Amino acid sequence: MPTISTFFGIYIRMYFDEHVPAHFHAYYGEHSAAIEIQTLGVLKGHLPQRVLGLVLEWASLHRDELLEDWSLAQSHQPLRDIRPLE
């Protein structure tokens, strides 16, 4: 599970051969959530509200890059790092 970005103690990861819809995983301490890239909806899990807000802000800024990484992951290609939220 490659980590593609890290910011404020939040780890963004994407798995190879994942099920649709296109999504990524966000981890913060003992919390985690799977977030759909197109809608930015939470598919599974839970993050503290403030952390979720940061993750969604980051994802909205990098949606195209997330979709590119999703495509790479589906074809087992190395994923590209995405700039963190600053």
C-alpha cells in the first residue's frame, strides 16, 4: 500500500487492484477512511471532522493527480507522490 502523500499526521495511501469506484485511503492515528475520488464521499470508515476537512480540501486540489495514480495502481505501475497540504 504505497503512501502517496503525508501532511499534518495524515497518511494518504492507495492500494493496487482495488475495487471501483476510484478511491484512496486516509489514515490518522487509529482512524481511517476510504474516500471516493470523484464525489469526495466517505465510502467506509471515519475520521475526526477536522481531519476529514483537511483530507477533502487536499483531495479537491489534487483530484486529477489522484485519478492518475488510480489508473497507475490498476495497471500495477509505480504511483506518483502528490504534494501535501501546506
